[in-house]
Amino acid sequence: MKRYLQYLGPSLIRRVVMAILLAFALCWVVLAIYGYLQETDPAERDRSLLANGHALVTALEKVSNEAEALTIISTYSDIYNLSYRQFKIPRVMLLQLNDLQGRRIYLSPEGGAHQLPTGQSHQLFDATINGELYRVFQAKTAHWEVLWAAPILNSPWFFMMVIMEMTVQMLIALPIMVLTTWLVVARGLKPLRILSNLIAAKNKDDLSPINFSSPYAELKPLTAALDRLLGQLRSKIAREHAFVQDAAHELRTPMAVISAQAHVLSRAETVPERQIAEKNLESAIQRSSHLIAQLLEMSHIDNDKLSASAAIDVAVLLQQELARLAPAAMARKIDLSLSAPHSLFNVIDANLLQSIVQNLLNNAILYVQEGGQVEVELSQMVDVMRLSVADNGPGIAEADRELVFERFYRGAGHDVAGTGLGLAIVAQAVARLNGQIELTTGLDERGCCFTVTIPLHESKTATV
């Protein structure tokens, strides 16, 4: 039953065939209407009658013998009326031949004993014969007068005749067209079935490219998109593996310190020894806690789903973060300044923006020397928002500038404890916001200047 029901489900082949059948039916209707209009068009009917009449006149033009003329017109009458009977036309043509004195020589047998009405010479006119409406052609030659009466049939009969004639033709063509279309579409979808089998054959750990080469242009974007998706999954899984390994490696050191200091604390015999052990233990715990917090922050940023964006006043956010860091800056006599518009709104993920601001400012306060200087600048440039954090600290060597955004990278030449994740978090958050980050020389031709550029989606214009 299930196997039967699956054939009733959506199918590309069935959909294409049904679309072609619909087009076929529309063509049939259009052709039927066109045929009906052609058959019932008075001008077309007159042209046909004139052509037939002139052909008969031409045949009688040089005939003077009555018997020969009788043979010609009776032959015309028999041939045309035979075709009318074959098409089951309810009435027939009526042909009449008179001599120039008006004596009737011939009248189609279907005409009965009535004389066909005459009009002016060589013209078309309507006439009622035996109670039926006819269109009459009248012409004279050197010896004869010819009358050719064609029935004017009613429109419904013509329409039914056209429908029946075309229906027979369409019924003959329909199965041929359906079968041909079905075979062509089924064969055309064969590469799609091959691609489906290749995907189904992969196991859950196989993220290698499909490498399916199709001659069809329609399948190339699909295979390219699948290979691109598999490549992204490979990269993501590789990053996750590396992240887990690096995190385990980085956590091993503080955990070892905690274990060692706990052992020392348990064996300390004097107060000074116990105080030193407690201090070292607290430091190791803080470092572990900070590392875990940053690992969680990085994991959150790496999540595929962003938080809902909202209109945020970035200038106010910077003011709040600088106020939070002011006590730490004052304790080390660091000159902390902000240059920003009165307000600058951007529709943005607040968590990502806060991660960028906090990590850049924390790094600047942490690494600049006592009595140093940190300048924060916010500006709007056309359709982007630009944030820069510059200091006059020891700076970063040119060779290391490309590495500082790597996870767990800590530069040399300083004794500041850190996890090596702050700038990696910044770079990752900037990338999620479709922005860019650049590291250049900072204040007084020394130190660092981190410049972040993020697309601006304004809700209000910035005012100074």
C-alpha cells in the first residue's frame, strides 16, 4: 500500500507531463476557436465560393456544346457534394446551368424542381432556397449562365464539426506525445537520480566532495552548492576539533596549578606558606574561570544563530564600557578618552558588539604601561560604522600581527597573563557581523590601533 501511495505523491516527471498536457489542451482550444472563426468568417466563405465559381466558369468558358457543358457541371456537383456527405454536412451545394435565354439545362438533384434565384450578373448574394439560407455565386460566359449556391450553416454545427475533427487528431497525437514526454523527462532526470544515489551512499562521517560532473547546466549549481556545504561542514568540524584540543591543552596548565597548590596548601605548616599557596590557588582558579568564560563566549559567537538584532546606540554603549573600566585605568594612571558622536544608532546583535568592545578595551587597559594612553574613536562613514581603539603601549611586532587573531596565541615580550582568546573572539564577532578588523601602529608611532568596520543599518542619523 505504501509503495502504491508513493506514486501518488509529488513527482517532477508527473508535474512536467501535466504541464505539457495543459499546454496541449490550451493549444487545442486555441486551434479549435481559430478553426471555428475561419469556417464561419463571411469573407473567407466568399473567397472560397468565388474561387470555386470562377474555376467552374473557366472550365465552361470555351464550351458551346450543351452535352459537354452538362457533363462538366454535373461532375462538379457530384464531386463537391460527395465531400460534403463524407464530412456529414447537413446540406449540400446546389449548382445550376442556364443558357443565355434563361432555359435551365442542369440543377443539382438535391435542388428539387425549384429554379435557383438569380440576381445581377457576376455577383454574390444571399438567397432562401427550400426554406434554407444560401450564398449564391452568379456569372455568365459566352454561352452559359452559372449559379453556384453554397449553404450558410449555423454556428453551433460548425463549432461541433471543428471540435470533432480536431478531437480525433488530438486523440491520435496525445498518447504519442505523453509517452515521448515521459521518456524524455525520465531520461533527463537520470543524472539527478545518480546524484541522489551518490549522496545516499555516503556514511555519516564522509564529508568529502561529491565530485559529480554533470553535462547539464541546471545540475551544476546544485552539485557546486552541495560540495560547498560539505566543505563548510568539514571546516566547521575541523575548527571544533581544534578548539576542543586547544581548550583541553590550555585548561591543563591551570588545572595542574590548582592541583599542585591544593597539595601545597594541605601540607603547609606555617602561615606564610599557607598564604602563598592560597594566593597561587586563587590566581589559578581565576585564570581557569576567565578561560572558561572566554571559551563559552567564543562558543556562543560561533553558533550559527545570531541573537535578534535591535537598534543600539553604539555611542552610549561605549560610554558605559569606558565608565566600567575607569577605575582600573585610574589605578594605573592610564589616560582613557572617547571621541564619538552624541549618538550613533545601528541595528545590530548587541551581544556580538559588546564582545568586540569589551575585549578590545580590556586588552588595551591590560597591556598598556602604567601612565599610558588609550583613545577610543567612533565615527560614521557613509554606510559603515567605524570603531578604533588605539594605545601607546609596547605594541605588536609586524611579524606577529597576522597571528594575534588566532586562538590561544600570546605574543612574546610581555609578562601579562592572558588566555590568548580575546582578539580571536573580536575577529570572530566582527566576521559574524560581516565587518572587517585591521591592526596598525597606535599612538605616537607605537602601540596598537585596532580598527573595526561594520555595516551600518541606521534607525536614526548620528548627531554630534
